[in-house]
Amino acid sequence: MFGLEFLSRPIHSIRYKISMKNLIIIVISLTTLSFAQAQTDWPRWRGPSLNDHSPDTGLLKKWPKEGPEQVWLYKNAGVGYSGPAISDNKLFTMGERKGEIYLIAISTENGKEIWSKRIGKGFKNNWGNGPRGTPTIDEDRAYVLGPNGEVACLKTKDGSSVWSVDLVDQFGGKVPFWGYSESVLIDGKKVLCTPGGKGGAIVALDKLTGKKLWQSENLNDSAQYSSIIPITHEGKSQYVQLFMKTLAGIDANNGQLLWRTDWNGRTAVIPTPIYKDGRIYISSGYGVGCKMIRLGKEGKVEEEYNNDTIINHHGGVILIGDHLYGHSDRGGWKCQNFATGEELWKSKDLGKGAIHYADGMLYCLGESDGTIALVKASPEGWTESSRFKLSPQTKLRKPSGKIWTHPVVIGGKLYLRDQEIIYCYNVKS
């Protein structure tokens, strides 16, 4: 094979005689390198495919009694519930320090802070101060939404500002009771987020400049706590968002309302919708339950089921194959048939919490005591192989607050957060 200088030369300047065999090896090597890099990135909320499935394989199926090896511990993330976005060996998250919201970049290798930049003022709430949403990474830029409605774009290298806008002042939004909690969506050249309100519930911005491209003027619901998902139905690109009383789809090109269906949300609706093959599944807490619709032609929506099998507050629901997994406020951890809505099993072996999926296993986090359980992802029942408890735990959490940041597994590492403390564990076999 040739030296690395070969790869940096223009094609027309190469004088080597390359056999077809060697050329194939070069292409495979470059493809493998690119794929390996992608396998270590988790650039946004619920991951690259927005399904909360880690691409990792070869992970531990059983942990030592004391838990997997702790690689590092970082203790200065500030208060808040922002999750991790990981790109180019950096972990990006948000936290509140001394009444100010910061975007923070941490090395995934050693847990050392690389830089931190202020993005807005702090947010106070009895359930916990600070930011809620997870940063979104796109190429060399980080996009964030603060709890008060500040949307900012910063360079991932050093946190330098590219642009910023305000959902309240510029787009007529109103801060929800528990603060803006959405993780913004990057789709092509657009940034999508949900100011809510009469000016248009959803706004699309140019991701390079922050300039408004359109606002969904005929969709005017108030912002809740869910995040937008992109779908394609009958060849048309759409954005789907869940509001208190509405699940809606809008045209990705101009924000025009394509369809809507009623929802009986109460107090707050939080989990991100799930889309598969023309069907959309949603769930909410506070006794509401879950619902699945099928999208038809020309904006027609058919309800497949509406029941209380899974009443998911904010720990998330994951679709794996034909089955849904998550915690229900009534009945505990459950598996539900995606197509029929039927309950297949339930378990109270772990308290209420958040869920993540990697290499055939569910990573279930108990919000009250910080217990993490490793459970086989199977419609046959709750089969737990291991569990351990986070230590140390924060002393800054509000009495009404819990451990609400969702787990993430990527690059053979498990990332967890309890307010100012971020934990990194080695879960590679």
C-alpha cells in the first residue's frame, strides 16, 4: 500500500500504477475509516436516526457487581437536565452556573473540559433549575435551545458565536412552565424549533445565518416539551410535532399544515413521537396513555388505537422491531405491540425512569435512586442481567427533581448525568 501522502494528492498528480485490487482495498479502507468515525458520534437527541438506538456492538451483556469500569467523572456541568451530544471526541451539553446557561465541551477521552460559552440567562423552577434540551451537532457547529427561548449556533472548535435568535422576542413564542425543553432539529439547510403561539408554532431558520425561512402560520398551538421529527409520507417531506391537544404534520418546504389529529394531553406532553411505515405513535403522562395513527392520502388520518397500555411521562419509549419498550406510570416497565397496542409484559423490578437501547439490551435508569439496569430487549419478558447505582450523586438537586437525563451508549461508553456530575463507563466487552 502507499503512504499517507497518496491520499492528499490530487488525482491528476498521481503517477503510481494502481492495480484494481489495490484500488478496492483503498476504497474499503476509507469507507471503513468513515464508518468507524460515524460509530463514535451521537450528534443529537435520540441519536443520528432519532430512534434512541445505539449503533454499538460487542458490548457487555453482564456487568460486574459494582458496575462497569468508570472511565472518568466530570463534576462541573452545572445544574440542569441537558443530555449529551457527542462528535469528534467531544461531549457537548448545557448547564447553569451561577445563574447563567452555558454550552460546555468535554473531552470524551479523559473528561476534561475543553471550553464553555455562555448562551443565555438562567432558569428557575421548583423541579430543578437550568437547561432541559440536548445540543445538536452539525458539521463544525453546535445548535442549542435555552430554557428561556434563546437559540444559538456556535463553533464546535472553540464555542465562538455564529448567530443567535430569541423565540419569544422575535417569533412570538411563550416560555412553557417548565422552560423550553426541545432539542432542535437540523434538516438539510434548516434549523427547526417550536416557539409556539399565534405567530406560528414551528419556525424554520437558515442554519448558517439564523434568518427565518418560514413560520407555520396556520398551526398556532403553544409549545410543549416534545421534539420535532422529520418524516417522508407519499414522497412528501414533513415535520411532525406533538402539542398539548394536537399531533400535527406540516410541509417541510413552507410550514403549511398538512394534517392534524386531536390528543387529550394534560399538564405537559413530553415524549418524542415515533414514526414507522406511515404510522405515528405518541404517549403522554398524567394519566393520558398512548395512541397510534395511520397517515392516509391527502391529509387523512386514521386512528389505529388509543389506550393506556403505556402512560409515559418523560423517560421515553423506544421501538425495536415490532415492539415498544418504556415505563408506564400505571404498571411499571412494559412491552407493547406496536401494531395492535397490546400489552405483552410488565415489570416493577425497577422504579420509573428513562430508557436507551444498544446491542440487544435496554439500559433502564431509575430516576429516584440512580439505579441502572441492563435488560434483554425481548417481547418475552423482563430479563435483567445486571444493575448498579450511580455514585457519587449530586447534592444540588431540588427536592422535587429526579435523575431525568437519559442514558446514552456510544463508542463503547455509557454516559449518564446527575445535575453537575457527568459519568463515563466502559461497557465494551
